[in-house]
Amino acid sequence: MFTGIVEEAGEVRDVTATDEGRRLRIAGEEVTGDLDRGQSVSVSGVCLTVEDHADDWFEVFLASETVAKTYLGEVEAGDPVNLERAMPADGRFDGHVVQGHVDTTAEITAIEEVGEDWTYEFAVPEGFGKYVVDKGSVTVDGISLTVAERGEDGFSVAIIPETRKITNLSAKAVGDPVHLEVDVIAKYAERLLDDAGFEAGGGTDESEERVLDVIEQ
């Protein structure tokens, strides 16, 4: 599990393509020296397993499923990626619950500098907008962010200078893809409501009672 507090933006040093997928060698300063073989690491929001490592780099393998569902199948040497080590059990929880299981890729639709801050807007693929709420949590390329405003087909976030400096957002442009992981609590809530027979916007006294019963259990 991760928290979405990116530790640094690493750099893809080498890409090796195989019949089974892709292998990435990623360089960094803060994260790489504290990794061991078999550990989990978030690479731009994708939970991957360390296969090999040295003091200033580590290697991960992207299975065909990961290549198909993320944009890591398109990254090349020199590209920046956000890095975060798995959260220690006794660590401080500064972000929100991030699994590293990317739900979909979204597209940056606008970038605007507002004083010292920045506003980024993203398009949300069909079927995922229901998980995005005003002032709710969302993970973009592994970064825990708060939704500033939600529109019909997208949402915006405010980016402070420190976040833009540490992450790969400073290298992103309009039209670029980002990994999107919605709040897992929203997905669990949806499943509980479905099991209770509750349909959004069509609740009855009976269905509401079933929802309360599920919550109490």
C-alpha cells in the first residue's frame, strides 16, 4: 500500500522489450538506495516489484497486462516517473489509501499558472466520473491530490510549487496521459450499495433500510 506522497521523480534509464512485456531500469536518488529485491515500489502510480537494484537504480518488469492498461508501455529512456516506496506499518499517513492499481488513463486537458500555484484539468474516461467528487481524493500518476472542481467530463486539481517541483507534473503538457486511481473507498461503497439493492437516484424506504443494515454490519 502507498499514500500518494511521491518521494522523487526518477528517470527511466533503459528499456528492454521482450515477448512477455517490458523491463525498465529506473534511476533515482532518494528511493533507490533503500530498495531490496522483491519489494513493491510505485512507479507513476503503478505498483511494481523490484527485480534487481544497485545504489542508484532498480529494475522492474511490466507484464503484458500492465503494458496494455498503463502508459508505461510507451515510456522511453529519459522520461521522468514518480517514485514512492511502500508505506511502512509504523509510518506516518500523510496522503490517502493508494493501492497502486491503476483504474484507467486520463488526459491532461488544460494547465494554467495561477500566482505561484498551478491548475491542472483532466478528462475522465466514461464510467469513472462517478468515483470523483468535489474535495475528494484521487491519485494522478501516483500523486495523492484533492479534487478542486468536478465537471461533467473531467475534474481539476490545484498543484502547489513543491508538488510540481518534486513530481513529473512539471514535464507534462496538455494532451499527455496520466494514470488515474480513484479512491478505493468509493468502489467499496458502490459494491455495498449494489449488494443492498440500492440504485443511485432511485432509492426507496426499503432500499435505504437495506443500506443501513449493510453499513451496520
